[in-house]
Amino acid sequence: MEQDSVKIALIGFGTVGAGVAKIILKNADHIAHKTGIKLELAHVVDTDLTRERPVQLPDGLLHSDLDKAINDPQVDIAIELVGGTTFAGDLQKRLLAAGKNVVTANKALLAERGQEIYQVARENNRCVAFEASCCGGIPLIGAIRSGLAANKISAMYGIVNGTCNYILSGMSREGKDYATALKEAQDAGFAEADPTLDVNGADSAHKLAILASLAFGVTIDYNAIAVTGIEGINLSDIKYGSELGYAMKLLAIAEQTEMGLSLRVHPAFISYDEPLAQVSGSFNALSAFGDAVGHTSYYGRGAGMMPTASAVVADIIEVAQGNAGRCFAGAAAFGRPGRAPSLCPNEKVSSRFYLRLSVVDQAGVFARIADVLGRNKISISALLQHESESSDKVPVVIMTHHALQGNMEKALEELAQLDVVNASPICIHVVTPPVDE
Amino acid sequence: MEQDSVKIALIGFGTVGAGVAKIILKNADHIAHKTGIKLELAHVVDTDLTRERPVQLPDGLLHSDLDKAINDPQVDIAIELVGGTTFAGDLQKRLLAAGKNVVTANKALLAERGQEIYQVARENNRCVAFEASCCGGIPLIGAIRSGLAANKISAMYGIVNGTCNYILSGMSREGKDYATALKEAQDAGFAEADPTLDVNGADSAHKLAILASLAFGVTIDYNAIAVTGIEGINLSDIKYGSELGYAMKLLAIAEQTEMGLSLRVHPAFISYDEPLAQVSGSFNALSAFGDAVGHTSYYGRGAGMMPTASAVVADIIEVAQGNAGRCFAGAAAFGRPGRAPSLCPNEKVSSRFYLRLSVVDQAGVFARIADVLGRNKISISALLQHESESSDKVPVVIMTHHALQGNMEKALEELAQLDVVNASPICIHVVTPPVDE
């Protein structure tokens, strides 16, 4: 069988890099049989030449001479796996200028400096492929870019950070508090020693910027995404939510609204009836709604050595086949003076809300709370109050119907000032994806 | 922005055809913006020119002159939506010979005569694209072919027929018997007037043949797939299974085993903990396991006008970009003297089983049943017996550990001959996908 051979420079031989080398060395024949593309590692570049890795490279492949790889005219595709947004960005631009197509998992770089990189790619008639940047092994970029290409996407809801989902699952299932669940995620290797970018929602926002840009064919300003992380989540809210039939997830959301595109990352309650509510542990999933296709959903491992490497190698094949290049060249989202979307202001976001108040147990309290909500056009859909041992700290949980976020913020300020409310109210979004029946 | 314009002949203006026209007329600008491909309908061909369709075509587009469309040199892509396996097959071959790339949703044709069609495509340096043939709007072909291309796939488990899933969901959720649930599926438009090919499993087997061929890079003989439909399913088994924590689904299964590739379609119990168990109504889903990626899953509408049209139009774009053509040319599965897989004989399939016996209520019955099972190397994992009003028809439900299907068949014969067993035993597979933790 005729096969196109493709020579690859792998730059960054860390965890994912080792996974990529492992797949290429182990599955190259199988891949060639299935796709007609024969993958060959030509260079593996890293500054650390001695560390033990879980893969044995052929002699002479690993070196630290970046220029040698960049200047090798035989190399068609370079894989950037060094991470970070400064050196990696300059590296990607050098590689593109040297005529290499670039495959990367670097979501932070693409979310923050994507247009700059794409521009260089376009000038050099090359492409950047980044299936591995969003939700690891789930072939999500391909699904959104090509699989749903016929659709106007109306909304996407994603659990796109495995660390957060592992922590929230631990809290939900085993009743652990946040600190304990985080510690366990770290011990199990599902959270970094410094988990800041995961738990504060920034990583989810990076992925949302990339996915929304493809889904809506627009240029996304990463800094315009409203982000709340999971650091402040209290176990009691997870328990109350569960009693009411809701699971708590950190959601990355892109919704076309009448007021424009709403982009946000925040903890949210989602009904147990939704497929997303069933996604537990370090798994990721995304539900996308299209005007023709209706509700579709994608599930799998969002991180880890082999799942991420699976996406990197899929991209290498797509680039070698020329598919990634043509998709990149044709897409409005990349390095073109694309449409900047009209964004929905946060105060205009319409959502249901979960509200927890700690109140004094006395007559007339409910009336005063209901009055504040009513004046701010917020109506109550469910109410939960258990008997309490303390009469001055009675937790009251309220689920609202749809209300404007701006109105809810105003109501929260007013509620905090009531003398019968004795702590800052807790407010969490309740997300109800469109019904497709 | 530069755009590649592509002229399309749509052949077969039925339900899906109308959906395709609707998308192209409505979303062409949006698609051009997102992909760089401008879609243009050049011909819509059907024998029925008068029927009302839910889309208004520009004047002069609809005609019944097939030759005019085939001989139009401006047409790049032809969409075959006439269905069936004889005329449609000849039509696809004529289109390919005339230099058109073919997009189709015709799973029966590709499963039964695919190699013949692919051969003609190859000879003419054209391709056949068929995302719409498997699970409608879910971009499953792309995910298996490209998204998971780096992986050796070990297994796939799919709910790939919406009619059967709608019927089984109706039986499970609302306690309807098979006939009532089928009638309701027909009334709701989720089952044909003649539902034979859906409920007997043939449609699922068609899809399995196509998906397995891509996933494993092999040529699949459709007739080698062992198929059992849902016609014989009894409501009481759904209820007992549910008590034990299992949902009943019609599964299409491809598993790499030590004895070869096992391909089969049959009703199966699957644990409520599995994502597939949560897929209800007319939705479809597929779980695929790869050696690098682990467990991935895909969910959405498997049929219907707009979801299927979504996949057809996605394919048109893929063909226009040249991606479908390159994937087709490179893949071993299409029209090449590909590897025929070594198939696992059905009697060597290892599975857990659900067994329901109607027995006489007397001492020693369990011992005799256990003796038959034990001699056939089948061990019991759970047992369920409710009190019964009748002492000669006591239902006993047994869940087994893994056993060989051949041994189970032998045990069933022996059990049927016991004088304490007074009806044919009911036996249903219990499917346990690999654990990915």
C-alpha cells in the first residue's frame, strides 16, 4: 500500500511528550494501515537528557539542540509541548516561519496569544492544530469544527477541567470538604502541587475561548470571559443542591442570547437528569446544541499522558493528510480580521439561581426575603428549610425561576443588609440547557 | 474572504433531502464564514415533483431528470438519498464513474455492498462520505476515523437505533409491554409503519459493520454479525433487571478478544453506572475504548430530518475541503484487498448473563439448577426470587459471572429439560464495558 511518510520533531519531552513518543513507536504500523500515513520521529528535543521517561527512544533521537530540529528541512510537523505563553509562543512562531506545521496542546498560549500565532501561520501558509488543547483525548475540536459545521451553534456547556470535576465529585459522593478533596486529588495525581489555574477557573476559560471561537466562527478576547472558580465552594451547598436534585459542576458556558454571546465559567447546579450531571471523577464532557443537530454530547478523559497524546497524534495525522491545513485556512476564527462577537453583559445573563441564607428564626423573615426578591423581579420555584438547633442561624435554601444576573446581584446586596440575615448570602447559578425532545 | 464554491446535486428529495436543502438555503453564509466553503444547490432530483415539502426551493431547482444532474460537469458532489440497496447502488456507481464525489446516509447499501462501491470510487479517484449513515447527527464517523486514529480500538458499545431505544425506554420507564411501546413509537414518529429492520437488529448491524470497519481498519462481512432483535423482550425481564441495577438496551458490540474480533447485536443489560444506561428515548450513543485515549463516549440524535441532514452537510463540507477524499484514499477499510479480521466464534464470546427460569417451588430445585450451571463452568453472582402466588411457576432470576456463550447455550438446553423448570429459560447478555479509572 502506498503510504505518505511524515517526519516529526517533538519539542518538550515531558509527560505528554513521552506519551506521544510511546504511541508513535508502538502504533505507527497500525496507524499507517488505517490512515495511509506513516509517522516517523525525527527529533525529540528537551533540555533534560537524563531524566527517566516511561518510553525507550531509539539511540540518537533525543537531543537538546532546538536549532537542529527547526532547521531540518525534512521535518514537516513540529509538536510544541514545552508549555507556557512566552517562550512557547516565540517557539511556535519560529517553527511556522521555518515552514513547519505546528501541533500543540498549549491552551493558555492559544487563548491568550492565538491571533498572533495564527497570523504567522497564515503568512507562512502553515497551520496550527490543537485538538489536544481542549479536553485531552475527546475529539472535541474535530466535532465542533467539522462534525457540526453545518449548524449554527446556540449553546455549549462543558465540564472541561478534570481537576475541578475530581474535587467536586469527591465532595459530592463522599461528603469531603474542599480542602480534603483537593488534597486527595493531588495525592491521586489529578491536581498539580499548585492547582491555582485549575481551581480558579482560568484553565476552563482558556478552553472555552478556543472552543467558542471555533463554534461561533469569531475571535474571542479571553479576558472578556467572566470567571469564578471552585475555591469558595462549601460542602453544605453541594448537599442542599443534591437534596433538590442537582449536581454541582464547574461549567464553561457559551450561550447565544438575544443580548449577544454570553461566555462564562462558574460553578453551577445542573439537574441529575442531564447527561453532564453524570460525568464524575476526572472525566470531561461537553454538550453542544446546534440548530439542525439538536443536542450532542462528548465524553472522555480531559487530561493525562496517554489521552492527551492520543489527541496530539490524531492532529499529526490530520496535518499530514492536509486536512488540518485546509480547515485552518478556511476558518474565520484564525488570524483573520474575523468578526468580534457582540457579547452579552454579565448583568443581562438570564439564569436560575440557588440561594442560601442564614437567617434568624422569627416570624416575618420569609416575607422580608420574598419582598426583596419580588422587588427585583426574582420569583421562587422551590424552598428548603430543615429544622435547626440554633434559632439565630437557620439555613434557608431558595431556588429561583429565571432572573437577570444584575437583578440577583442587587437582591443579594439588599438581602445582606437585612438584620434577620446574619451572613453573606451564597448564590450559585442553576443551569438548564435547552430541551431537545 | 476567499471562498471555494461547491455545486451540489441532491438526489432524493424526501425527509432527509428536504432537511439538507433547508440547511444549505438557511446556513450557507454562516458555513462559508466558518469553513471557507460556499455551498450551492445546483440540482434537486426526485420523481415526485408535486408533493409538499417543508422547504421552499428556488424556481427551477427541482426536476426529475437524473441524467441532467449526472452529466452536469459543474457538479462536484452528489448526495444519494434515495435509499435501498439496488437502484441506489447502481446510482452511486454511475455518479462516481461520472467524476462526482458521493455523500450518502445509506447504511444498508454500504454495509452490504460497500466494497463494490468503494472499488468504483477508488478507480475513479473519488470518495464516498457517509457520516450520516451511522447515528445521524452524532459526528461519529469523524471521531472514530480521525479523532481516535492514534489508537488501537479495543471495543465499541453502541446504542445505534433510536426506534429500539425509544421502545425499550418506554417499557422501562412507563412499564408498557412491547406491543404498546412499539405502537406509541409509531404514533410519535419514532418507528416506521413496518419497523422490521429496526426491531430485528438489522439496522444496528448495518451501522456496526461500517463503524467496525473504520475502527479496526478491516473489511467486515455484514452477514458474519450475530444479530438478535428486541421483538422477544418481555417486560418482566426489564423489571427484574432494573431491580438488580441494570438497564436494558439493544447494543451493537465490537470487541477485540483473544479469540478474534467479536461482532454482535443483541439486547443487553448494562449497569446504571455506565453512561450508556442513561441514554433514553430516541437518542443514540456509542462508547469507544482506545489503548491511548481510554473511554470516550458520543451522544446525540441518531435519526430524524435535521440531525441526519446535519451530518450530510458536514460531509459535503469535508468532501469540498478535500479531507474526506484524502481520508478515504488512505484508509485500508475501503475497496482495498484489506485485512479480513479473524472473527471470534459466538460460542467463544465471554459474557455475564441474566437468566430467568420459571420453576416448581419444591425442595432441591436450586441444587439442580446450580448443578447444571456448575457443570458448564457458569458461576452465580446474584440471585433474585420473590414470593409467588403460584407454587408451580416461581420466577427465579440469576445473574452469572463471566462465562462462555457456548457453555451457556449448553446449560440452557439442559435446564429446559429439567422437570422442575416449566418454560424455556430466558437468557440475556449482561455487558460490562472495560473499566477506565
